[in-house]
Amino acid sequence: MTPQKDNWSANKYAKHASFVPKLGSVILDKLDPQSNEHVLDFGCGDGVLTKLLASKTRCVTGIDASQAMIDHARQDDAPQNVSYHTVNGYDLDTWFDAHEKAGPYDAVFSSATLHWLKEDPIKAIRNIHHVLKPQGRFVAEFGGFMNCGEVKTALVHALNKRGIDGNAASPWFFPSAEHYSHLLVENGFEVKEAELVPRMTELNTDIKGWIETFGFAFLERLANEQERAQVAQEVQDYLQPSFQREDGKWFIMYVRLRVIAVKK
Ligand SMILES: C[S@@+](CC[C@H](N)C(=O)[O-])C[C@H]1O[C@@H](n2cnc3c(N)ncnc32)[C@H](O)[C@@H]1O
């Protein structure tokens, strides 16, 4: 298994980002899960959507690279037809071959996860292909081209200014629909649908809370807590004129890539 530092916190996720699984119901509807299916939830996080998925289908296997997220998902009254496993998506093929006794999945579902696999998105696609039945569906939503663009640019700029390569620090892969479709076709899928959907998104808290939850790859490049707090404040102040509404609520413009593909 690929060793990975666990930067995820289920508590921060619930406090600053509970909008993520809530807004995931659109892609869950596009999956159209059937009552006889076994579905893999790739990057299941704290299991909020996984549970919903389990209520609509025969059984769900949830995998996530974060032990903290899986621990939370397991504690949170997991239904009987869900099993959770700490597995890095890059290692899904070997884990599946060694452990998944039930055989290939009818569908792979993934919400808000695939843009985190920047190092090797092709390996992620191949692994999803590996675990699907022939004609199995791959239905996913994640960050696409220009997703959270202003926040990302402000973070990159804040690091660059301090002599750190901000772009290299970014953990995100935000592809266009054309590029991702090409990767899918090259790796054994037929693409049924691939579209970028801009979505103005109300945050639970503020930009600083969002950066604390999702911007850890940028923050960990900085020398100490004081500098981290400074960068988060700087980015929030920079975005405030356009990103804070009259009533004080904070928003970010997300751009989601929604994909439906079938294993050939
Ligand atoms: C924004 S959360 C989404 C969680 C959940 N699907 C939801 O909609 O609430 C992203 C998740 O991707 C997981 N993740 C990031 N990189 C991963 C990888 N290489 N393999 C598996 N999971 C990964 C994180 O641990 C995190 O739980």
C-alpha cells in the first residue's frame, strides 16, 4: 500500500464542509442505483453519501485513503449492507484482487474525490476499470477546469510571493470535460456524458475554514502556524470583495465535472 500522510479530519469536514455530501445527491441520482447492485464508493469520506447510496442498493463497499474518515464512517451507525476499508485509490486494483470476495462491481460511484488524485489520474481510471463488471457504470462528480479557481490562484500566489512554488504545492487535478473524456476512452471506457457545471456554493463557515479543511497541501509548505494563519487571512481578505454576500455569508464558485461512462 502507498504510505500517505493523513491530512483529513472528519470533525473539520463536518464543521466546514458538510455542504459537500449534501450537494452530492445530484450525481447519486445520475447513478440511478438499482436494488440488486453492488456499488463501490471511491473516496467515501465520512460516509454520509455512502449511507444514502446503501439505502437504494443491495450493498456498498466504501474505500477511502484517510483512516480518520473511515473511522468516522464506521462509527456513524453504518448500515449492515456497507463495508468500509482504508484503501488508497492508487492501490485499489491490488486491494480488490486480494480482498474483494464478491467479485467485480456493478457500478463505481465517486463524489468530490477524483481531483485529489493529481499524481496519476490515469492509474485511478485504470483501477476503476479493473474493478468493474463489463458494461459496469462509472459515475462521478469532482472538481473540473476552473474549479474554486480564485481560491486556488490566491493560494498559489501567496506561496509564490514567499518563494515557494505554489503551483507545485497544489494537490488538485481539475481537468476539462474534453481531456477527461479522452483519458476515459484511452483506458477502456465509453463516455455517455461529461460536462462541466459551474455551481455557486455557500460555505458553512468562511474562506479560512475552507482553507483549513481543504488547503492543507499549501499550508504545510509554510514554516509555522503563524505563517499559515497569515496566508489564510490574506487569501480571505483578498477574496472578500466578491465572495462575501451582504448578509455576511461566504461563497466559492465551484465548477464540477460530471461524468457517466461505461466499461467497454
Ligand atoms: C471532499 S472528500 C469527499 C468525500 C465524500 N465522497 C463526500 O462526498 O462527502 C474527498 C475524499 O477523498 C479522499 N481521498 C483523497 N485522495 C485519495 C486517494 N488517493 N485514494 C482514496 N481516497 C482519497 C479523502 O480522504 C477524502 O475523504
